[in-house]
Amino acid sequence: MNPILEAIHGKLVVSVQAYPGEPLRRPDIMAAMSLAVQKGGAAAIRCQGLADISAIKGQVDVPVIGLWKEGHEGVYITPTLRHAMACVHAGCDIVALDGTNRPRPDGRTFEETVAEIKKQTDVLIMADCMTIDDIRRGVACGCDIVSTTLSHNKAAIDTTMDEGPDIPLLKQATQEFPGFPVVCEGHVHTPADAKAALDAGAWSVVVGTGITHPTSLTSWFVAAMEQ
């Protein structure tokens, strides 16, 4: 087992990202937030954008999962080989990319993209999946980690605290691939959600909005108080 995968086994991974136009969207702020969550016990950081990857890698001692979002529809999480290689050169330990079978801007298939990354680098590859078929595809083509990131098929910013993680998909994946790193990501908003994901067999649990997005956190409190 790769030591990076061992380091995150049974642990919390924190996604440190800010959306375009938000006050916190600066690499130095994302790096400071990453250091803060590391001090709180995060075993790894997930982040997006080349500047953020580089800045965060310079601040933390834990593994960094890097991705590059471009656009908002279709395949937008590290959509091409070029995006993936740029993340690698920025310093990430794991590169995350859309693991669906949807068309990619450069015409490559998901499998071709994974194969070329493996040919050119030793970086670990994380497949962000939507369905069990995506997870099967990710395992079959040699990804090191698969995740339930896209199973809700909407951005985290559009969720509420009551919308929990996709436990059914997680259970199906861990039963089909026992011992394989299946990560729970998406709609993990509370400590109870995270514990439920681990109890369901998750290799590790990624939390983003519930820790690092103060706009959403504030709106949840406001909404509850207005009921």
C-alpha cells in the first residue's frame, strides 16, 4: 500500500476551496486555511487551481490532492491531460479528475487520460465519480483512489445541511471492492455524516463546505433562525 494512501486511511480530508468572486479566493488565504485545518487534524488537503496547489503545498506537511476546475458543466474537474499535468507540476501528491465517461475537451477518453498520466508521472490518481459504473471504470483502469464526489450531480454551494452523503453508493462500492480506497466526498456536512461514512466503509472522508465555506455555514444558521 502506498504510504500516502495509508496516511489518509480512516482519516479526515479537508477540501479547501473558494468560489470565483468570493472574498477568500486568494492563494495565501487558502494556504492559511489549509494550515489551520491541518492543525485541527486533517490528514490531507484537497484544493483546486495551480496557484492554490503551490501555495498550500508550501504550507502544510500532509498530502495535497490537487485539481483544476474549468467551466461549470460537463467535465470540468481536471478535464484534460493538460490540466492534470499542470496540477502535477504545481506539486500535488494526488491528482483528482472527473471519472465519468462523458466527453472531454481534448477528445481523450477517461482511460486514455489515466494511462498517459501514469506513463508520464508517479503521481497518484483519484477518480471523482458519479455512479457505480464510474467507480468500476476507475478501479479497472488503474486509478489509485475512487470517490463519490459527483454522485449528487450538483455543486456543494447549492446544498443544504440536511442533504447528507451518498451512503448507498459508498456501501455498494466498498462491498464490490473490499480493501480498495473508496473515499466518501460530497454533502458531508456534520461530524455525524463523517462518522456514518466511515462506518459504511469509506477509506477516508472529504469535508469541504461544512468546514471551509463560511458563506454556506452562515446561510445555514440564518435559515434555521428564520424558520
